Amino acid sequence: MTSPVRLALLGCGTVGGDVVRLLHEQSADLAARIGAPLEIAGIAVRRLGRDRGDLPVDPALFTTDPLGLIKRDDVDVVVEVVGGIEPARGWLVEALRAGKSVVTANKALLAEDGATLHDAAAEGGADLYYEASVAGAIPLLRPLRESLHGDRITRVTGIVNGTTNFILSAMDATGAGFAEALEEATELGYAEADPTADVEGFDAAAKAAILASLAFHTRVTAADVHREGITEVTAADVASAKAMGCTIKLLCIAARGVDAAGGETVNVRVHPAMIPLTHPLARVGDAFNAVFVEADAAGQLMFYGRGAGGAPTASAVLGDVVAVARNRIAGVHAASESAYAGLSVRPMGEALTRYHISLDVADRPGVLAAVAGVFARHEVSIATVRQGPAGGDAELVIVTHVAPDAALAATVRELRGLETVRSVTSVLRVEGDA
Amino acid sequence: MTSPVRLALLGCGTVGGDVVRLLHEQSADLAARIGAPLEIAGIAVRRLGRDRGDLPVDPALFTTDPLGLIKRDDVDVVVEVVGGIEPARGWLVEALRAGKSVVTANKALLAEDGATLHDAAAEGGADLYYEASVAGAIPLLRPLRESLHGDRITRVTGIVNGTTNFILSAMDATGAGFAEALEEATELGYAEADPTADVEGFDAAAKAAILASLAFHTRVTAADVHREGITEVTAADVASAKAMGCTIKLLCIAARGVDAAGGETVNVRVHPAMIPLTHPLARVGDAFNAVFVEADAAGQLMFYGRGAGGAPTASAVLGDVVAVARNRIAGVHAASESAYAGLSVRPMGEALTRYHISLDVADRPGVLAAVAGVFARHEVSIATVRQGPAGGDAELVIVTHVAPDAALAATVRELRGLETVRSVTSVLRVEGDA
């Protein structure tokens, strides 16, 4: 058997600990699959001497000097599970330029500045793998960067944040409001003490950028992603969705479009949206993730599984470790970044979507005509109008056909100013075929 | 750009035609992704001069000499979409031994004698890719043979035959019997004139063998797979499933087990089974396919999409073509067959499963005691007993706990002989957590 492939592990929290455990438990299988044993050369942590439970690893392997560890001659592969932009970026660039392959779960870094990592990988002739950065254990990036390379992906629609999916599933199941559902999620450990990254959609936006880059062979960063969180989703919104045979999910959507000149574009966005219960994504409950891919020839595909947690993320990390270790032994490296298409990333206003709008209106003749006139002025076509249960006032529920988001937003702004509209009680985008 | 990678296409039916079309439509993208253009060197068909519609290809490329085409010096990659054992096996062995990489959709050949192909690939230093052989467009084999290589798969449960899923979905939706639903499937083009391969489970069994081989790093052939089709599933069975909150699917199941000596084993089987509506596979309707994978660290994963049809299958073929073409340019080949585990494949009798049994019994005291005694004698534990709506006679519906299939089958045989049991009206396995 070939000499061992030696790993530097950067970070030893929940995911890092599970990586160490799996390396230990599966060592014979991993060696058989790779053709050489895997060995941990060192583990960089912030503080030595912290209690790490019964981690099956020699305590002498721990170091507080990540750069020193990366530079060691006996380190072949660097596995980064620290997260964040710096100092992770500096470490990984150093490793890649030195020709050491990198496996990382760092979605924030890849979404903010993946280009720097890809360039460093190309420069050093090293592999850069990051399956764990999106949708945890679900094998998703490799299918996008390999399996579907004979096809033309038109749209990716994903539930890629477990925390918000747990909250929205709870709101749907119990009728609870956002605050109450968030509290439950926090108690059960599905939401962090500071849930901002999840509930405001930052985490999903980073993953959307990574997915869009792979699906459309175009560099897309987190800054390109239109982002809305779920903090303003109300129990009334959830009830409206139910009345429509829908549920509300926080979706990341990356879709091809066409600009005014006929050129191909991409739009990438994260926002809550109603989807029909008949859509495969509607059934994705609890903290599960799923990504729905549409391609010209393949049609509709879906990938489903656990998007977070130590063991699922460690599974994805180790899958990548096996791949880069095999490449190392074969003396090859994987296909590098594919960004040849360089499609233009267009702003949210040009995204094509549908709106579901609930209006509290005065109950008198001429109201519908006035409301319909606003839609017509913005060239937004109405699909259905429903008159809600009339109390003293009347409720109008309108679902539009597909239109540019800017036209829909302008319609809503004008509706708010209409004298006969007492309030716009709910505005939600609608995705998925009805 | 590098010189072209040249393909020999064997077969030009539905899938082959779509491969040709996609190669034409996506040629610029494919060339950018590979780093070299793809060219068709020749297309082997049975008869020249057949009308092939508006296929965008030079008619001079057609030949009736597949072996001659394969042997040509200017052929780099062989794409086989003919199917069947011979003459395909001879062609592919010839190609692989000559160092020409092979992309094939031939599930029957891989399941019957994959070993010969893998050995030829190793001998010739060539790639053997076959994503299209299972579950059409769904990227499934690459995740199994790469992404999950850092994990330990415990079970694979799949709906891998679109025809039978269409038939069972129709029976579930309309209450129709098997014959009527088959007729509808035939009319709509979901079933072939001779539906034997689908409805008797041969097609699913071939796919089960391929999945089991990859998931468990063990050579499994179609002959190792216990196979039951859906021809004996009745409208009454479907109604019984509904009453249990279940639906009936034709499942392929490959699961780890343990033999009497404590050694690891594998059991592979195809049969109809009840699964609870809460299981992700229960919602897979129409002719869609889905494969549910359970792994130690990753937990539950599901892959969903179209399992058949020209374009979806061609998408999978071309994804493989891109991979082997890239490997060819890089002068490398992919990891070869992984069969190091060599687990023992155990017979159906040792498979652990649950049974749902409906009995038509005499309505008199002591019946349940007699029936329960039979279960006890075979050490089968009863989970639930339900007394059906009593007509003149009584109906007993029994669901067992998990037990070896042989013990369950022996229990049913003895029940049939019991004086108080008028008939055993339905026996179905139950899969998935209730």
C-alpha cells in the first residue's frame, strides 16, 4: 500500500470533532477506498488544553499555530472547518499556492471571495473541494460540478437553511407566529443564540452564491444575491398560504434570464415564498434541506437530506478528503473552477416572479376596478382574485401571473397609496408551478 | 484548445438520438467545460437508411460495423446505448482492453456481468462510467461512488422503475386493479408492449445489483437479487395499505445485515411493499424515480428525478462523457471498481422485514388465540392486530415486528392451513419507519 496521506485539520469544534471520530472509526475502509491510509498530521485549535471529551486522537497533535502546521512538509491535505473570512482565507491561500489540496466547509468565504481560492488552487495545481459548504451531507456540489455537465441547468431552487425551515415548518404546523416559533427552535438547539445569520437569510445567500456559480459556470458572490429573511413572515401569511394550498419556505433561487438585448443573464435571490403543497419542496419539513434542480434534458431533479450538524457535515468533508487523497496518489487534480460562461448577474427588479397580495379594502362599488387599474398600469397581469370573508370591511386576495419583480413592487407601492385600500396586509412571492 | 475528443456511438434509438442532439445543441458549452471539442467519429446502427428524423449529423457517420468503429485509431471514447448482454459485452470489453473509455447505459449487462467490464477497464487503463444505467437523469452513482466514500452506507431503498411506479400510483389514486392500470400505462406509453421486464421486477433487480455493488463495495449480480414483481398486487392490497396510512411501491432494497457468526452481510431484494405516507418515498408519483440512502454519518438522503426517457438518459450519458473526456485530456483515469469489502450476499430468508397480513377468519371464540399461537411458534412478534368490519365472517389484519423473511413466510404457510382461517387475503411486506 502507498505511504499515508497526511491531513492538517484546522478547527476542532463540532464538525472537526466528528471528522476526527469518523477518520478513526472508518480508517480501514477509508484506506481501502483510497489505496493508502489517512493520517492526521496535526490539528490547529485556538486554545490547547480544552476538554475535547473522548476524542480518539493523540493530544500531542494539537497546535495553536495553523500556518506552521500548513507549511509542514509532511502535510498533504488541509481540511478547514473553522469558518469565517479571516484568518481562514490566508491559511487556505497559503496551502493552495503550496500545492496542498484543500477541503473546506466554509460557505461564507467561498461566497465572499471564492475567486481568490480558485485562483490560488489553479496557481498551486491543487484541488479545492467544498461539498460540506452547502446542504451539509447532501451530495450536491459534485453532481452540479460533474454529473450535470452534459446538460444545461435552467434553475436551482433550494431550501438550504435548516433553522429557518424548522421555524417555518413549526409556524405551518401550529399556527404560531415567528417569535414563538423562533423561541421553540432556540430551545431545541435548531437556532443559535444570535439567529441573525439564519433568519435574515445571510447563510442561505452564501449558499445561493455557491450554487449559482456551479450551476451557471459564472462567478457569483454573496453581494450579488438579493436577500430577504423570514422575520416578517406572519401567522396571517402562513394562513393565507394554506388557504391557497401552499406553504411558505425560505427559498434560494438561481435562475437563467434574458436581458433587454437578448443576452443570457442570471438572477440569484433568497426570500420567503409560497409554494404549492404539490411541489416536492413543500414536503421538506423540520431542519431538512433539499435542492430542486431543473435542467433542459434531465428535467426535474431533487436532492434531499440533512443540511447541518456535526456528523452529516463531517460525512461531506470526508467524501471530499477521499477524493483529493485519491487524486494526490494518482498525481492528478480535479477539474478546476468552471466560470467560462461569465453570465451577467442581474438585479432583483428584473427577476421574474409572481406575487400573492392580500388587501384590506373598503366594501363599496368600484374598489376592484381601482385596484385592477393599478395592476394594469404596471403591466402586471392578474391570475386570480378572491374576495375574502367579509367582516365590516372586505378582503381582496390577488395572485398575479409572472412579472418582473420591480413592476410587482411598484404595483404594491401604488396600492398602498390608493384611497380605497385600507392596508396591504400581506405580500408574498409565489414560486413553483401552481 | 486541445484536439477533439472523438466518440463512437453504439446505438441510435431514442437515447442515442438524444445524445446526438444534445452533443449538437450544447457543443460550445461542452467544449468549454472539457477544454476540447467533442466530435462524433461514427455511429454504429443495425440498419443504414432508416429514417432518423432531423438528426443533426452527417449521414456518412453511420456504419453497421460496431467492432470496426471501436477499433479505429481516431476513436477515444465509446458510448453504448444498445442494451442487452450480447453483443454489447464483446464490444465494450474490446474497447476497454484497448484503453478506450466507455460510457454505457446498459444496466442488464452491468448487473449480469459487471465484473468482466471492470476487469477489462482495469486491464486497459480505461474509464467505465454508467450513471445512466440506474435512475436515468438522477445523479446517483457518482454520489455513491465518490461523495459518500467518507461514510458507511447502511441501506439503500429505491423506486427505480418508472413503469411500475406509474401503475402503482394509478392504482392508489383510482382504486383500479393491476390489469386496468397496466392498460392505462401502455396507452400512455409508460409501459412497453411486453411489460415483463418492468412488472416482474427484472429491470429493478438489475438496478438493485448495481446500487448494492457501489453502496457496499461488493460485487453483487442480478442473480443475487430476490425478485418479486407487482402483477399480484390487488386493489384490495392497495385499499389495505391506505387503511394503514401507507401506499404500495415496488422497492429495491439493499441493506447491511449480520450473519449467525457476527459477520457483515448484504441482502438485496426487489418486491412490492407498503410504506407509510410520511416516508419521503411515498410521495414519489407518476413515472418518477427516487433513491433513499441511509448512512451512518450523513443520515437520510434522497435523490429524486426522472428515471427514464431519451433526454434524461442522454443527460446522464453526456455527464459521463464530459468526465471521461476530461480524464482523457488530463491523461488520468477515474478510481476503478471498489469491491474490496466482498461482503457475503445472503438469501431472502435472512432479510429482516415486517409483514402486513389480512386474514378472513371464522367469527368465533378462540380464533385469535389460534392465530397468535402460529406467530409465536415461528418467533414472530405481532405489532398490531385489527379486527376488520365484520360481515358474516371476520377479518383480522395483523402487522408484525421485524423478523427474518423465512420465519414470516413459514408463519403465513401455517396460517393457510389453520382450520379457523378461511383464507389469507393479503400478504405484503412493510418498509420504512411507521
